[in-house]
Amino acid sequence: MVVSNRLPVDRVTAHDGTPSWKPSPGGLVTALEPVMRRNHGAWIGWTGVADDPIEPFESDGLRLFPLTLSEQEVEQYYEGFSNDTLWPLYHDVIAQPKYAREWWEAYSRVNERFADRAAEVAEQDGTVWVQDYQLQLVPRLLRERRPDLTIGFFNHIPFPAYGLYSQLPWRQQIVEGLLGADLIGFQRRADAGNFLRAVRRLFHMPTTHNRVELLPAGAGRWPNSGSEKPRSVVARHFPISIDTKAYVDLASSEAVRRRAEEIRHDLGDPSTIMLGVDRLDYTKGIGHRFTAYAELLAEGKLDVNDTVLMQVASPSRERVESYKALRDEIELTVGRVNGDYGTIRHSAISYLHHGYPREEMVAMFLAADIMLVTALRDGMNLVAKEYVASRVDDDGVLVLSEFAGAADELKQALLVNPHDIEGVKRAILHAVHMPRSERRQRMRALRARVVEHDVARWSQDFLDALAVIRPSASTRELAETD
Ligand code: GDG
């Protein structure tokens, strides 16, 4: 069973008002769908709409259990504590986290509701995989309710160093919540290290390699209720990936290839197309990218007549204040850069505040000579992997922030520190002038990585590790069926 903030389906309403469900396009669904389907798996999550009570239903062999959130819970648990407290804190305080007690209370209450529902639905001796930072209290709450279960947790975003994490007034409760799991997965080795340090600092518990030995009741500062048997918890990195084959197939299709040519033509057939694709989020370093590009135009090192930066900024968390402010700031910058450097024929930045179908995204990836990923902090950054997977022609250059988890794996990219604007400018110029042979060599190596390490392998590695840590009947079965 999977427990995540959102269900893996989106509701679509036909013209006549009839509702139906279609799978969400995200990578998590693709990753877990096959294994879930084989095991007739269940999924607990919110539908994405407030005050929307919906009975459990089946969709394509998955049993879906919608959890209803009230308008106030959406504001306090989701937009508040998850996206305005934890998100900025876990991304190294790029924006100021807000610590509001009523948000914490809502977060605790909603986590209890998720745990209650999971405890009701999970089979005896089953395996439950809890996803992401919105549900960090669920592992412990679920273990209290159902000690028979094997519990995994995966954190999709970074876990900060203790010096920052310790700001959180509820730092102890969150770590306790996570330690309810048997296996805690992180994107990077460094995230797992930060978490293990937080465990040692907060509870004075011994950790060896990547394992925490939970102390018996009353020992150290561990608030073990006494009813629980001593056990150990493993915290390790499992870098997430993408459905590589799906991107390869799309990029190989005639229609997408033609569309890529059309995009290039519509942009005025420039010699260099640069591309950014991000949710409009302050962690993604969109402004830093614009600064570097604008300076290159100002210095005459790039020419607006034969260069364009296409930026897809998909709408995100639009009711959260810091996101509204970011949108204003980014759009002001786009206006300034275009005003200063554009001509009647050519815009410097082609800015698109929309979401696009995946086919269109792949066509953009194929059209882009240079992909700019300049995140200030990012758990992984799937876009970097999607670009690489789409370049079936072994061409294109990836400029990648060392602060994105993907940098641990995609070493043949041009790695940059996005705060170092001169460094980003050098990387862009290196990419613009890179000979075809070097582009091919780098892209081949990058592609080999994402072909071999796709998202199916990610979920399999996690579930295999979970089965080893706690070989219950159901995890044994899961490991065997794969
Ligand atoms: C979190 C972590 C971690 C974006 N715009 C459109 C669109 N997208 C798709 C991308 C990609 C996904 O959304 C974004 O994934 P990222 O990894 O880049 O970033 P987050 O949304 O912040 O995701 C991150 C991830 O979780 C997984 O663990 O890597 O670090 O922050 O797949 O392609 N897709 C379509 N149209 C758009 O306009 N179809």
C-alpha cells in the first residue's frame, strides 16, 4: 500500500459534467503502478480538491482510498506547514520558513487521519510505503496502530543539515515520526547523513553506518512507550529516476521530432536555443539563470538575434504568498530583459507560464541545444534526467546545478554553482561553443546512466531493501513477484 499526500489520479469532468479519473502524469505513479497492480495494491491520498468526499474506487487495477481534507486543512496542513514551513526549511532556508503553531496542529491532525485510514485498510502483515515530507508523522502513528506492518518512507526533497533543521520547534516529533519506519529513503547520501546526525543529536542514539539501533524504553532520550520491541531503522539514499523508456519512445516518434523542428522554426531558427523547465518555485534558481543570461547579452557574448532562452514556468502553489511574490519578481525580470535586449523580431526570453502535455515537453527537450537546471537546492530534479533521456540523437548540453540531487549521478553535465553567476556564464559559453564530438561523448555517458537506472529500478531497490530489513510474509512475496 502506498500513502501519499495526493492520489495518483486526477479528476476530469466531461462537458456534460460527468466526472472520471485519469492517472496523474507524475513519475511516482509510473514507478509504482506495475508493482501496485501486480499486488492489487491500495493507495491512500487526497484528491486535490477541498471538501470533496469520495468513496473508495478502483482505477485500472488499483484500489484508491480518497481522504477528504477541509478547506482549513488544505490551508494549514498543506499550503501552510508543508509548503510554507517544511519546504523552505528543508531547502536550506532559501525562503524564510514560517513557524505557526496552528499549522503544526493541523499537520499533526491530518497525519493522524492518514495513519488511521492506512491502519484500517492495510492487510495483516502488509507493506506500507509512505511518501514525502507532508506525511512524516505517519510511520510512527501507523506502527503504534499496526505493529504487524512493514513500513517504508521516502523523502523526495532534501533533508537539511542539523544547524538548520534544529530551527524547527517540532524537530523532535518529526524525527520520532520518521523513526516509526523500518527503512527511510533519501535522494542523496548527504541527506541520509544529515538525518542520522539529527537522530544522534536529538536522541543520543547510536547509529552505525546507516542503521539506527532504537534504544529500549527509558534509555537515552528516546520516548519509546515500552510496548515496542527493540528494533533498528535503516536510513539510506535511493536516488529517484524517471520512466526512461517512455521518454525515449516519445523522442523517437516522428510527430515529436517534427514538432521539435516546428518549435525551432517558430523561435526564428536561432543558432542556440536554451531551455528551462521548472515549476515556478524559488528553489529552482530561475532568477539566477536570467541574471547570467542577461549579463552575457549585455556584454555582447551572446547575441539576441541568434540566441533565445525558452522558459517554461509551470504554475505552482499559487495561493502561497511567497509564490505570488516570486511570480511577480520573475515576470518583472522577464519584462526587463526583453525590454532591454529584445528586438521587434526576437525576444531574449520566451516565457511560458503554462503546463504542457508530455509530448510537447519532449519536443522542447529535442529542440533545445542547452538545458539549464540551476536549482539552488533540489531533492533530485527529474527534468535533468528527462532531458537526457529525450536526447536520442546524443546531442544537447546539460548545465546542471551541483545543488540538485541529479548532480551526484549526472557527472558528465556541466556542473555549476548557481550562486556563482560568473561560473554559470562560463558554463553557458562552454555549452554554446562545445564541439559536436564532446557533446556526443558527454550525452552518451549521461544517457547510459538514466537508461540503466530508471524509476522501476528505483522502486525495486527500495522494496528489496525493505524486504531484507524486515522480511515479513508480504514483502517476501513482493520481492519474489518481481
Ligand atoms: C519533487 C522534488 C524530485 C513540470 N512542468 C510540466 C511538467 N513538469 C514535470 C517535469 C517533472 C516534474 O514535473 C517535476 O519534477 P522535478 O523533479 O523537476 O521537481 P519537483 O516538482 O520539485 O519534484 C524533486 C521530485 O519531487 C521527485 O522525487 O526530483 O527534487 O522537489 O517530471 O517534467 N510536466 C508536464 N507539463 C509541464 O508543464 N507534462
